[in-house]
Amino acid sequence: MAQNIHPTAIIDESAEIGDNVEIGAYCIIEGNVKIGAGTRLRNHAQIRNYTTLGEDCYVDSFAVIGGAPQDLSYKNEPTTLVIGNRCTMREYVTMSRGTPNGKGVTVVGDDCYFMANSHVGHDCVVGNNVIMANSVALAGHVTIGERVILGGLSAVHQYCRVGRHAFVGGLAAVVADVIPYGSVVGVHAHLAGLNIVGLKRRGFSRVQIHEMRSAYRMLFSNEGTMQERIEDVLERFSNIPEAIEIVEFVRAESSRPICLPRD
């Protein structure tokens, strides 16, 4: 079990360290931590209690992964943070464990990239292939779907959902749920259409994008009620999975409203 651990690193005896892990100078690994094979920690990184870090991850200097939730009701209960494989956490990234009043766990998927100073709050669920640019902040209980991109200095309000393949523009303050494939901008953020650039990059065909745009226009037009427009989309686009996904997202139970286009 080859490992490269700097002699100044402080590692709790209960920590489980996988093969080929690199731990730099002055790193701190607390109790009940699991670090997967091939993961690298730069100097001064910290992995706090009850954190599981997957394989082939990278944690840069001064990141604090698995810190106690920033919640006044938290009383040192043994909640957890679980991070998938091949995730990158750059300088000063912070991620909090869950709370007993929430899920009890914060979850991050595979192949995510967290740029410097970004933050994942307690009880969040972050899907695979998510990119958070510099200083993005997720409040507690936020759900981020797979392949979402969040622009620099944007923030997501607690309990908000951001559907998969969505794009959040830089400096946006997201206070309402963002539909799958949507693009939101502004402070406070408003829906500005579909994430067309992202869809093209991910291989969606021209026909798919055309149908999704037609469904989007129908759903967010000014004619009729939202329920009537939902029924129209379900009738006309029943064979378009992406359109149905957006409708199901809108209809799902949520404590936050749906982010809408600006009038």
C-alpha cells in the first residue's frame, strides 16, 4: 500500500487511507475519515471528521472539507459528508457536513470541479460533473443536478433546486428553483432561456434543441395559466423526454417557487 505522506501531516489513527494517496505538509486528517486510492492533498489541506473522499480526488491548499455545518442548531452530532470520485477542490474550498434536522449528510457526486473559495453548505446534494466557479456559495439544503455550471460569485438560496444541465450566470442570486436545461442571470436571477451553449457542447442535436425551445416558449408564454400551459406541453411534446423532464421539475413539490423569465 504505497503512500506518500509528509512527516508534518497530522492523521487520526481511525482514518482510512487508500493506496497511492499523497498527503502534503501540515495537512490535518481527523477521525472517521476515509480517503480513496489515488487522492492527492496539497499542503495545509484539512479533511474533517466523518468525511468520505472518493478515489483520484484533488484537494488544494487551505481547503477545509467536511467542516461542521454552519447552523445554529447544530450540537456536534456525528453527521457526514460523502464526496465521489475524481473531484477537484481548489484553494480555500469549504464543504460542510449535514445536520440532524436535515438529511444528516451532504453528498457530492463524481467528476465535479470546485474553483477557489467556493462553498457547499450543509445537507446539499450536488450531482455528477458539476462545475462551481470562484466564490460560488450554496446555502444549506440546496440540490444541484448533474452537469450544472455555476458562474463566479453566484449564490443559491437555501432549499433551492437547480435542474440538470442548467447554467447560472456570474453574480446571480438564485432565490427560486431553476428548471433543467435553463439559463438564469441577474440579481435576483431570472430565467433567460435554455442553456443552448451547454446543450450544444454536450451533444444535443439541432432537432432536440429546437423541440426543447418550442416547449420552453409554450410553458413560459403569457397565455393562459401555468397549469393550462403545462397541460399543453404534455399533450404536444409527450415524445420529448427533455420537455417532460422540465414539466416534472416544475410540478414537483418544493419549498421554493420556480425561477421565471422577466416580464
